[in-house]
Amino acid sequence: MRVAIVGAGISGLALAYYLQKLGIPYDLFEASEHVGGNIKTMQESGYLLELGPNALQYTPELETLVRELKLEQEVVPTAKAGHHRYVLRNGNYEKLPDSPFSLLSNGIFSWKTKLRILQEKDVPPADIDYETITQFFERRFGPGVIEYAVNPFISGVYGGDPSRLLVHKALPLLKEMENRYGSVLKGLLKHPVSQFGYENISFVKGMQTLPNAIAEKLISLHTGLPVEMITRNQGKYIISCSATGDYDTEEYTMLVLALPAQPAAELLHYTFPGMAAALQNIHYPPMSVVHTVYHRRDVNHVLDGFGALHPKAECPFAAGAVWSSSLFDGRCRPHEVLFTSFVGGAQYEAHALTDKEKLMECVHQELKETHGITADKPVFQHMYFMEHSIPQYDLYIEDAHHMAEQLEQEGLFIAANWQAGVSVSSCIRHAKELAHKINLKRPAPSIAE
Ligand SMILES: Cc1cc2nc3c(=O)[nH]c(=O)nc-3n(C[C@H](O)[C@H](O)[C@H](O)COP(=O)(O)OP(=O)(O)OC[C@H]3O[C@@H](n4cnc5c(N)ncnc54)[C@H](O)[C@@H]3O)c2cc1C
């Protein structure tokens, strides 16, 4: 038995790592010369810039992986202030509540909304087909939480629109709490916060540390090899890469696509056209990540938090910004501050497509207004554009999920953020589970062996 894995983002890398641990032969093909996919750290002009994820949830799987890779000394938890998040309201930033006590003293919600939030435990559970996140929160916590909490949170984390994302797909844990305990609040009380609110971490030299460390351990990783065609012969998969003819002849019992939906669709066009069509329906909105540096003395805001979220109701330009230099040391010089702004996502697609110079100027002007910045120009600015950013767990993803499940009978598996959940920690957890599932399908050794 040999497994072909296409794509060495965190999903493909983690899967290859766990298969290798189980002694299952595999080949991992990556189009780029570099591994990590969305996880990209760049060093420029003395700054450490994250072009993808900024912080990872330190889940038990990630902690174990970090230990096995001997990366413990490289891990940096977010600074204490990172527990706070700010939200834009009437042009100013206000702290979002991070505990039941701060919920009551907080000025973001009216007293009517606060009371309604506390009554959530008395709202009977309901199973509603295709319920969106907005509908779920309105039903359980009342309409007052949508504009200034749910909307900016979903935009900041998923680049998504809560009125389109399905709650059981995008926030399965909350739906599970409703089903299990009859209430989200009761569910949160039953489970210690540590179990769900994992600490956020990065690495001294940035996120790229993790994929690079996994890649170093792999014995069958082939970078710079874009897979161009997948065919089947007597139930076996044949992988074709024109960069080298070598893999044309290799046959694989199982195929794992660790790819975004679009390139996966292209590869399945001839073998599984129905699945290819379903994959084309998954929406990835465009997004630009903008890094902006100022001299500390020119910024009036204390920046004591993870960053700021921007609700749609405020008509912002960026969906929000991470205060990178408040979270981790070594991102810029000590007398400077570094902002990582996200422009785009499902609610602000047109903004992401703005001309580069204009986009960077709009980000600077918005940072200036919202953070009390006195400088006319940033010390440094950099923009990275993604045509396809984060897959949206909306109605259009349902078919692909359903078909992916069925194709497992054919030896075709998925390890990718459009199936596993979008966070890096979800991708790692899913890859580990998939490695064990594949292991169970391993033929029993014959007596002669
Ligand atoms: C801007 C942004 C910010 C984010 N922030 C966070 C965060 O703070 N925390 C968090 O947990 N998550 C965050 N995420 C989500 C997370 O980064 C992704 O969900 C995750 O990295 C996806 O990994 P993947 O391996 O599934 O896919 P990808 O990273 O997309 O990897 C797919 C790989 O397949 C390769 N490939 C494509 N076509 C072929 C081919 N034909 N042949 C061979 N190889 C091919 C690609 O080169 C790529 O390396 C963020 C995402 C974005 C875009």
C-alpha cells in the first residue's frame, strides 16, 4: 500500500508526518519550492511579517507535535494583553467582553441585550436546517449581539459573512453545546475555559518554523513538483507531473488531496467530474494583508490587545488589524509598532481588489483615524494579495463535503481546510485522524510475511 498526497500546506505535511510515524509509505508532492502553503513568514527590512496566520491555538495535538519536533524553545505565547480584543463603535475602539463580569460592565451592549444574553440558558434548543450563524445567534442571544460582536468576529476569523455561513459547519462546537446541554452558556460553564479557549502561540522566527520543521522530518517529500493530472487504472491512482516523468509510472492505492478546492477540482476533472463541479462552487473571497509600521511615539493608542475588529455597521475599509508587535517580540524595532491589517473577505471583496497604492493609503488613513496616529506616512508598508483566501462554510460547500465522504470508498481522501475547518490546529487534528483512518484500511499482513 502506498499513499499519494498532493499539496504540502500544513494539512499535507501533517498527514505525511503522521503516516510516516505509522510506517505507511507515501509520496508528498508540492508545486512550490517551499512548504507551508498559506503559512508564510517573510523577513524584510528588519521586520518579521506574517502573510498568513498570525497566531495558532495551542491545542493538545499541536503541543504534542511541537514536542516531537523539539520546537518547545521556539514557541512564544501571545503577550498577556493579547486576551483583549477591541471593536470599532462610533469611530472609537471599545474592549469586547472577555468574561461574564466584563460582559455586564461593558459598554458595547445595551442593558436589554445583556439581559437577553443571560437568558440564553432558558431558550429551548432547536434543529433548523441550514441555519446561518446570524440566525443561530439571534435565536439564542437576541439580535443585539449581531452587529458589534458576531459580525466583526466572523469577518476577522473566517473572512466571512455570518448571514451566509452555516452554524453547524463553521462553529460546530457551539451547535454541539446547544444539542448536548440545551444551551451554549451551560456548555461553556460545564467545560473549563482552558478546554475551548486554548492559548495562542507563534514561534520566535515566525509561523514558517512549523511547516519547515515538519518538512525536515519527512523522507518522501517532493517539492517543486506540481501535479498536473490524476488518472486511475484498475482502482489505482496514477500521478502525472511534467517537471519529471518519474512519477507517471508509480501507482498509489490511496490518494489524498491536501489542496484548495480550485486546484483540486482541476485534478479531478476527468476522474470524478461530479466532485470537480462541487468543488468549483466553494467560495474563497480575495484578501490583502497589509503590514504597516509607525514610530511608537506617533501612535496614541496603548495597543493593549490582540487587535481590533471592524463591524460592517461602521462602514470600515479593513476588516480589522492584528497588533502584531503587542503580541510577540521581535516583529519590529523596539521603538516601533507593527500593524497587520486584513482587507477583503466575503464582506469587503471590492476593497481587496483596490489598486495597490490606493489600498495601502486607505489602510494608513484608517489606522491614523482609529488609533490616533500623528505621522503623515508610515515608516514601512507592505502588501500581499491573495486572490483566493479562506474557504467559506456556506450552503455551497455542502455538496463537496457530502461527495468527499462518498469518495472515501474509492480510496480518495481529503486533508484540507475546506474539509477540516479553517484553523491550522483543525487541519493538524484532521490530518492525525485521517492517518489513523488510513492505517485501519491497511491490508493485514499475509501469513507468508
Ligand atoms: C490571511 C490568512 C490569515 C489566516 N490566519 C490564521 C490564523 O491566525 N490562525 C489559524 O489557525 N489559521 C489562520 N488561517 C487559516 C490557515 O492558514 C489555513 O486554513 C491553512 O494554513 C490551510 O492549510 P492547507 O494545508 O489546508 O492548505 P494550503 O495552505 O492552501 O496548502 C495547499 C498546498 O497545495 C499546494 N498545491 C496547489 N496545487 C498543487 C498541485 N497541483 N500540485 C502540488 N501541490 C499543489 C500549494 O502550493 C500549497 O502549498 C489564515 C488564512 C489566511 C489566508
